[in-house]
Amino acid sequence: MLANDRVKTYLLQARYGIEKESHRVDLAGNLAKTDHPKSITLKDDHPYIQRDFAETQMELITPVTETIEDLFHYLAAIHDVAYRSMEDNEMLWPLSMPPQLPEKEEDIVIAKLENVENVRYRQSLADSYGRRKQMVSGIHFNFEFGEELIEALLSSQSEQKNYQQFKTEIYLKVARNYLHYRWFVTYFYGASPRSEKNFFREDFLHEAVRSIRNSTFGYTNSDDVEVSYSSIQNYISDLSLMVKRGLLSEEKEFYGAVRLRGGHQVADLEDHGVQYIEMRNIDLNPFETYGISFEQVEFLHLFLLYLLWKDEGYDSDEWVKTGDYYNGIVALEHPLAHTQFEIEAQQIIDEMEHLADTLDLPVSDTLFVHLREMLLDPSKTLAGRLYKESEKSSQAEVARSIAKENHEKSWAKPYQLAGFTDMELSTQIVMFDAIQQGIQVEILDRQDQFLKLKLKEHIEYVKNGNMTSRDNYVSTLIMENKTVTKKILHQHGFHVPKGEEFQSIEPALRSFNLFSSKPFVVKPKTTNYGIGISIFKEGADYEDYKKALTLAFKEDSSVLIEEFINGTEYRFFVLNDKVLAVLLRVPANIKGDGKHSIQALVDQKNRDPLRGRDHRTPLEIIELGELENLMLKTQGYEIDSVPAEGEIIYLRENSNISTGGDSIDVTDQIPDDYKKIAVDAVATLGVKICGIDLIIEHTEVPATDKNAYGIIEANFNPSMYMHVYPYKGQSRRLTKHVIDYLFPELLQS
Amino acid sequence: MLANDRVKTYLLQARYGIEKESHRVDLAGNLAKTDHPKSITLKDDHPYIQRDFAETQMELITPVTETIEDLFHYLAAIHDVAYRSMEDNEMLWPLSMPPQLPEKEEDIVIAKLENVENVRYRQSLADSYGRRKQMVSGIHFNFEFGEELIEALLSSQSEQKNYQQFKTEIYLKVARNYLHYRWFVTYFYGASPRSEKNFFREDFLHEAVRSIRNSTFGYTNSDDVEVSYSSIQNYISDLSLMVKRGLLSEEKEFYGAVRLRGGHQVADLEDHGVQYIEMRNIDLNPFETYGISFEQVEFLHLFLLYLLWKDEGYDSDEWVKTGDYYNGIVALEHPLAHTQFEIEAQQIIDEMEHLADTLDLPVSDTLFVHLREMLLDPSKTLAGRLYKESEKSSQAEVARSIAKENHEKSWAKPYQLAGFTDMELSTQIVMFDAIQQGIQVEILDRQDQFLKLKLKEHIEYVKNGNMTSRDNYVSTLIMENKTVTKKILHQHGFHVPKGEEFQSIEPALRSFNLFSSKPFVVKPKTTNYGIGISIFKEGADYEDYKKALTLAFKEDSSVLIEEFINGTEYRFFVLNDKVLAVLLRVPANIKGDGKHSIQALVDQKNRDPLRGRDHRTPLEIIELGELENLMLKTQGYEIDSVPAEGEIIYLRENSNISTGGDSIDVTDQIPDDYKKIAVDAVATLGVKICGIDLIIEHTEVPATDKNAYGIIEANFNPSMYMHVYPYKGQSRRLTKHVIDYLFPELLQS
């Protein structure tokens, strides 16, 4: 059936989701004594970052994704947000087994949740299992077959006609087989060989094992809890029976390695059928930053397809029970020991590989190589590796050092959001802040920087970080058209450079006399980044005028000639009638120290982690190219010259950040009257989120003075990252303001 | 001073405005008996179209413009609106002298204005001058020198330092000289040689003259009204004295050939100085559709510069009085007679030409040629021409026939707005409706279709006719991105074609199996007009699939492959949650009559004035090119074939209007449930003005049925003209709805 052409097309269609717990620890690897970070919205239903049993036990939750790649993008991003929301001397413990626990069980702090019911439930768990047992962490892997796959399977058989029943049968079979064969997963990926101090009241386990967590010493219900997977009705009624008998406080206390999911409550399964399954037996992989590897997820997906194909035992309850028994054995094997089930394991690998071949599944080349290596050499399994590493120092020390590495990686480039580093910086920062605030982030178009943000029922769409529903359409079209912008601002009494627009070079040449004797600028109407612009600070002769026009007309069919206004250009970032940031951009430069050459000083400045290339960092690498050399030459320098201490040498005329310029926050230094001009001008254009550029000659002169300022342009997609991570001056987290502006309910609650 | 380099640059800088009166007449040339058209907002302060003395006397008012070209654009547009707002059996009388008047003076209907004061004023004029005299029409030409010209002049002399006083002195000199030399204008452009029946109680004038209107028999105050132009103080005090003495009912009753203007009332001139001057002596030029020619305005501008340069007489009151006397003489000369002032006129022409040469003024080559011709041959003056033309029939008959021609021209292409025919059709129609509604229309960027609409203090900016402040930014960005649009609509339960987006051809080729067996479409993500789209209604083989992808990737770096939905595509135009129009587009076609060949039938269909080229008309010419011939061939036809009566033959596969397709309004035929789908989908995208395309297989099937419809795309700049001027079905004046939506106060008042 799987090899049927119609079915094959959809075989890899699936939806994934991961929940992952880890404890916050201090830099020494001890459980953190602090509360859950305040910078994360402290809602019990935070979609991405919650607390599990303990206050230290962070639970990171991915949204449902349709590719494994996306799953890992979100895992990475949520980890980044979690890390950088904690104190910078806290990190995440990478093992399923908790770090050393307090002597007194009561010193383990239960999560301080909002909802009293949630706290009460944790209290009941503490009473039933002890707080120590609840400190074990792991990964829950949620998996759903693609809808079209199920439909294709349905139509390639004739016994079952009902879609929902058919789907439920599929998941029941996969669940039973998973429970039967899960020892296979435990062997390769079990990773909890030892406990740390104070986990066990008395240490029953004198030797290391593959997985304490998956063994009878791990995270299990009492032996009396028995739930049948033979049918959905039996599953539901057994669970409800367990609750009725008091063996479980609630249905969600059932710790089976596979949970059947669908609807909000177990009882909903009856109506909805099984929608997806949750595998709960995955130990944290300490060697992976996010607790699980891409290959592991690929393996799990293939394994589930294999289990769908694989025949199961006739008596389903017996089949599941045998599985529990086998798994118990493997979990307690020594990490370096060959497993008792080596032959069976070998056969499963062969069958899986055969299946993958037959069905043309594009599995990564190394998966089967790795599985076979691990089978042959137990020291290559996760438990084996952790055990061996720990022999050099201790398991705790290994864990601490891994945690440290992850911690450093996450803080190295704080302006980035892991998983989404190909997106624009401002969008990455917006996503960071949204995730932190508990807003669901969906990427509608990655290339196009198109986000859907959702807080409860409130949806906002955002493109490029600040193109939102709060701005009206025609205002952005006004800003897109420099001539129209100037006309409107001028009509409302703002000072803008006088100028004219030309559609061809001849009339522009004829107007030479209108401009020649005064400072003026020639620029293409719509291009950006300073391309095709010529500035004549002292007027120009006809030849230069003509050259400048030719240059500008190469870039655009419309060219503006404008009065040049003397002074310094400032970028005002205005949001909802308030100036939130003012930035000064200074051309690429270095400051002499009397010792180093210009080349050395540039190299030194370029070492700043804020500097990089192609807008992937808040600042750009300073080049020493043709233009910079020319600029040095006109000042009497070579790149080997050693400038005097304190001397500032400019390497470019233009102040663009993209050519190595410095961004300097001057928000607090700009007088209010100029801020009012910016706010009023933006309001005149009807804009809510705007970067408006003012040239000001002397900020100490009142803005009302004649020609005190000139408005150069208004930008409907102003870069935010340069204000968040300026070269100098205070950081202005505009992204957070944008989010609060879009979701005012965040501030109310 | 004028030849000074700094001054020369600005010599032609000026601002212009025209007010022009004409009577509404019926097709026989008799005064209309109807009221002022109701389709024009009946506000006394309509910015463009008002009533002067009589209910039939339309006054067309241009806004202030900075070029003569713009002046004529507005003149043309306002005429078009006036014409097409009247009953289609009414036209405008092209002469200054009114058509035959009623026997009884009381049958001349005074304008039925809103404001009682305005009616009372007209009643007092009727009492003072008689209603007949008030029926004379003409042009008032408003003129202002450029601010920079005045500034340059100011700084090139040293006597006067005060800008405002200097400016006032300039206008006073020009006004006095104009009054002195205005006989010169009367000679060339006087155009009221005869009156029609019942204008004079007794006909004093037995012979034709150059200008009754400019003579003592014309539109003048009583002889006792004397106003000095020697200084602004004298001008003001004389006017107020005349009113005090009861010689004028109000200051505005002063009929001097030049009025000094500035501020709202004459008294304001004291504070504001003279801002501009109003020349009131221009007769309607019957040979020009808009009552005045471009060359005349050019002449007036040059003449005013000449008068600024020309020395004036020592005694200014005497100088003006002599001018009145001279003008009286010229006005009453016979139209074909040489003027008594021929030598003086010759000298003025020479001096003007010399001045134009000295100052490098780019005057049109023919101006001086024409002036000299007219001077040598009086039959070439306006009065001379009108007199001679009238000899063949009668002046009334000539006027009627000119009026008819103008009337026909204005109705020939009702979808166009004269003066702005280079702009997009929808924008032209929006401008028409705005002008009609009394909304001020300013063009901020003509190429960019950028309008500023203003009604009292309420400003709205509009681009492309329907991109407005009512839509939010991100919603338009959503619509710009087909993938995002579909994702959002799908998430909200609407049926959209399933599909995938690819950034390169390889993964698209690998997904062949996903699409090959079903109907599907391959299309570039962002291009429009059907370019690069391939449709496979029966699935495709690998080669064709690859070809289609190659084609699509030539147009865009992102390509969509989508399920093809069977049915008919309808365009729903939604505005503010209402479906205002539904349009069906049918491929280019002809209907046989059993007699004519396909070629002949196409030619016949192309004769429709709605058809043209390049989107300058609501429909496009049907071509008979390669594609059409191929299409005919597959149906077994040649272009010479004669199809049977009633047979419909399609000439294209695609239904685009741009390739000769027919637009058919089906608004009333589409069931409400589909309209609700359109409205809800548009609301989901957060859009207010939207053209949304639905494919519907059978409109009689309920929209809730599975796959009853598919939403193809949503357009943020939907064409409106095709709904206003459909090939078949009812016209839907969406432009008017857009204006009412932007200015809800229009409906309230």
C-alpha cells in the first residue's frame, strides 16, 4: 500500500512539534535560585516558554511545523529567546537527569504559576511521586501524518471507508508498535546513564545504565496504571477508570511513552478521532544545543513509517506489555554493553533501510551508517558517549561545560535570532521580542519578511518589521514619492529643500541658471543608498551639472534637483506621534592612538562583533578600498600612516552605515522643538511608523528660526536595528515599542 | 533691471487663474429654460462651477496654476465636467454677447443660489443695470508674478527696501499701464461685434463694432464711479467712497478693467499689499473651445511684462483716463476697419518683440507673426473673423454651430476628462466626479496618478484612483504577495487553489508527481497580465511541465504551481464591505450574422468608441494577429469565413480586456451568497477597496458547497473604468462611490 504511486507522493508529508524541558542553572551548574525570567511574559499559557514542574524547569515548546527544517528553526529561536531572557549568569542544564538537588526535598521550588489549579496539580504530583522524580526532563515529540497521505492510504484499500476511523486505526497501530519496539529508541538515544546527588534518596543503581529516565526508576506511573491501546474506546475508558480509582489525579498524569492526541481532553478523542501522537520517551541529547538532532527527528519519522508498515502481534495488549518489558531491560543495560536485542536491532535496521529504498524516501545518507556504527559499538550511542566523556571528569562537569558552550553561543551575536539569521535583522529582533512576549509568530513568507503575529484572537500581519496595519496605504505611497512628500510638507509650512523634478535631461539642462549659483543636489527620484547622487556645495559649472544629470538619469527616469541644505543629518524614528530615537550617522572613521597605523586601527575597529557584511550585523566592516584610499590621500595620509592620539580620520564622505559608518544614538541630546518638528511632519503625512531625516545646522538654534532645518525625506520602512544596536550611545528597543503599539493589550495586562 | 541675470532666470515665473462665464442654451441656441444641473453640487462656493448673474450663466473657474499648460488642462477638464453634467441637449453659448433674450426682462431668471445675500445682490444689480446688461459674459484673467521674480527685482534696485510695498508698486504700475494701453487688447481680441435680439431696448448701434462689451454700451459702472490707481490708499478710499455714496452697492460691483487683489476684501489690501491683478476686459473667443487661446494667455503674460518695463505717464489718474478714452474709440471701430492707433500698435509690437529677444523669453514663434497679420488685416482679428463668418448666415447661427461642435466633442469620449487624457482612465473618471462634487483636485504627480482632493478643510490623497488612506498598509502588502494572500484566506476557511511556491526550478521539477495528474496552473508569483502563465486542464507530462516552469521563471524568481479550478472567473469589486459591481470578462469574440466575414465583423466591433489602444479606452481593439488566426484555425475558420447568424466565435483563449475581451456587468445576476464570500474574504484581508477574483463553476449551486468556488487573487488597485464603462450591462460608477467613501460629508449635506 505504501509503495502505491498515489501514496508515495505524500509519504513524507507530516507535521511535527517538540516540547523540551531543561533546568536553569548557574554558571557552576547548580540549580538556579532565581525565579523564571521576568522579561518573558509570565503567562501560564505562553505559547513557547513555560515552566514545567519546578520554577527552574523551563519548558520550550515549538509550534507545529510541516518540515523538520522549520521545527529546528523554531527550536533554535526559542532557545535563543530563553537564553537571552535569563540573567546572563544562568544557563540551561543539557541532561535529562537534573543537576545536584537540594538536600531537603521541600527546597525544590514548585513552579510559581498564575493559575491556582496549575499549582495544585503540581503539588499533587509532588505528593504522589516526590519532588525529586518530577525534576527529570526530556523531550516530547509530537507527530502527525499528512492529511493527503491518510487520504491516499484510505483510497488505496477497501476495508475501511470512514476517514476518521481509518486515521485512528493507523495511529493505534503505530502507537502499539512504537510501544513494542521502543527499546530500539532507548538503545540508540537513551541518554540518562547516571543521576546526580540527591536524586535518589538511596542510590539503587550502582552502575551506569542507558536511560534511568526510561527505566522503572524513571518517570513512570505506578504499576497499577494499565491503559489499553487496543481501541480508542478502551484507551479512553481505561484512562477514565484510572482517574476514578484515584491512581491518576488527572488524565494528563498518564505517563505512557505514547499518548494519543486529538481535541482538548482525552474524551474528545471519541468525537475527533486521533489527530496525532505524542512520543514521550526521548531523553535530552546532551551533545545537541537543542536537545535533539536533526538526524534523530528524521529517524523518528522513518521509524514511525516503518511501524506503520510493520506487522504487529495478534494480542495488542500483550504486544504493548512485551514492549514495556523489553524496554525495561535495554534501559538498564550498561551504556557500553552490547544490547541483548542486537540481532533484532540489526533486522530492524535492515528492514528500515529496505523500506526507505523501496519507497524512494530521501533519507540522509549517514542515518543507517550511524545506526549500524552505534549498534556495533555501544560507546557511540548517546549514553555510551556521555558515560565515556564523564569518565575524564564527571557527568556534572561534562554537562556544565556543554551548557557553558551553548550559553556563550547564544550571547555571541545578541542581535541575531538563531534559526532565522537569513532574515533581515530588524525582523529577527521583532520576532525575538514577540516570542518573549508570548505572541505566536508564524512566517508567512520568509524571503519577503512577512510575519503573522497572534496574541489570543488578535492577529497582526507585519512585513519588514515595521510595515503594519497601523499605517494607511496612501501615506506610504506619499513617502515613496519624494516630490509628493516635499509638496505636501511644503504646503503645510515645513521647510523642505526647494527643487524641481525632471523627466528628461534637456529641460533639466535648460534650468541650469535656476540652480548653478547656489548649493544644490542632483538625485534620482526613487533610488536609495545614495546611488547616483551628486552634491554641489558651492554651485556648479555647466559641465559638472551635465555630468551629474547624466549620472542620475542612469538610475531613474525622474531626477530631482534640490537646494542643498547645510548642516548635520539626523534620523528621527517616530512611532505613533512620539520620537523614540534620534540617530546620527558618521562616515567610516578611525581615531588615532599615536601608535597604530590606519590599517591596524581599521582592523581593530572591524573586530567589533557588531560589524559584519551585507546587513547581517548592525554595523558594516570598514573597507580600505579605492574610495577610502583616495579620501586618505586628499588628507595627506597613506594606510600605513600613524595618526596622532585622539585624531579622528574620516575614510568616506558619505555617512551610510552600509559603507562602514558609525551609528550614534543622540536621542537625549536633541532639543524638543526639533522633535516636535519631526512628529508634526510625520503626522502631516498621516504616518504612524516613520523614519524622517532632518538636516539641522545648529541644534541650539530654535527650530522656528528661518531655515533652521530642512526635511530631506520620510521613510516608510525605516531600519530599526541600527537604533537597537548603535555603535555608540543608548540602545533603543524600537521593536518592542512596535509590538506594544500593535498589541496594546500587552501593556494593559 | 529685467535683463539682470538674477532677474532673467525668474521672468516667466507666474501664477494664472481664469474665470469664464457662458450661458447654457438648448440645441437651437436659445437660452436654456432648465435649472443649473443637479449633478453638480449646488453650492454657491463650488470651486469650479458656479452660476454668475443668471441661472443659465455658468461660471467656470480654474484653480491657480503655475504654468499656462496647467491652466488649459483645468479649463478643458472643467468644461468637460460642465458639459457632461448638463442635459445632453444643452450646450454652452460661445459668445460674450448673450443669445436672443426674452421679450420681458423679468423672464430672465436670476441665479437660484443657496445664500439669500447672494440672490439679493443680484437683484440689486438687476435694479441698477437691468437684467439684460448682466447677461453679457466674458473672461477674467488673474495674474501673479512669481515670488522669486519679485524678490530678484527687489534686490536689484535700492530705492525700495520693503518687499510688500515694492510688490504693490509693481502691480500698480502694471495696472495703470494696462488701463492705458488696453485698447491694444481690444483691437486684437475684442469679440463682441453685435448683440442679439432683445439685448438693447433700442438698438443704438447700427453697425457692428469690435467689442460692445468693452465699449460704453457694455458692462460698465455709471460714469460717476471714479477710482484712482495712483496709490493703494487712494484705490481703497475711492472704492469705499463710491459705496458710501451709493454709486456701488458693494465694492465687488466695481467693473474696472483691472482689479487689484489681495486678501478677502478690498480693505485687506492695506495689510496684505496687492497679491495679484484681475484683468476683466477679455471677451470670449468664440473660435476656442475654452473661450481663450493658449497664444492669448502667452500674449497677456508678455504684455504684462512689457507694461512692467514700459514707462508710464507722469499723472497717473490722467494716464488711466486717457486709456479709457482710447479704448472707447477702438471698441467702437468697425470690425473690418483699420484702427486709428495702427502706428502706436505697430510700435508696441516692435517693442514687445525686442523685449522678448533681449530677455531671451521663449515666446512661441507665431505670436508676433499673428499680431502683425491682424494689425495689417483687421478681418483676422477675432471681431473681424466673427463678423465675416456671420455674413454668410448670422452671428447667432455661427455661435450655434460652434456650440454644437464643442458639445459633440465633449460627449464623443465620455470616459475621458479633457486636459488629462494622458492619465489613467480610472483617475480621469475620479477627477471628473470630484470636480462635479465641488472637491478641489490638485495633481501632486501626474505620471504617478497622485491626486490631492480637498473639500473645505478635509484633505484626502489618492493614487491610481483607488489607493487611499482608507486602506491599511500591510493589507496591501498581503495582496501583493499571492502566497501570503492564499495562506491567510485558507487559514480563515476560504477555498483557494492548493499550491506551492518555488524559488528555483529544481525542487519544482522534483515535485512533478504532486501536480502531474490533476488540473493545475504554473505562474510567476508577482507578474500580472497573464504573462508567463501556463494552464494544464488535464494534467501534464514531464516535458510540458518543465517548459511551463522555464517560462514562468523567466518572469519572476518565485513561481507558484496551483491547483486549477474549473468554472468562470468573476471580478467582484468590494468597497467598505459591500459588493458594488461584479464583472465577467469574456475572451475577444464576434457574433456571426450570416452575411459578413470574420474580418468585417471584427472591424465593425472595433468601431465602438469604447475600443481603443493602450488602456486609453475602456475596451481594446480586437487584433487579428497570429494567436487569433491560430485560434480560428483550430475551430475550422479563416478570417474570410462568414459565420452563421447568431454564432459566437472566440478569437482568444484568455479573457483579458487588454487583448480585446468584452466586459459584462453581472452584478444583479450573481447570488448573494457569493457576494458574501467576496465581502468576507476581503474583510479577512483587512481591505476596504478591493477587486477580488472568484472562480465559480455554477452560480446556482450554494457557495457553501464543497469546492463551489475558488479565490484566485485579491487586487489592491482594481481597475474601476471597466465597471463604469462595460461592454454590456449596467454601468457602475465606482469612482463616485470611492469619493463618497472618502468624503462621507458629501452624503450628509
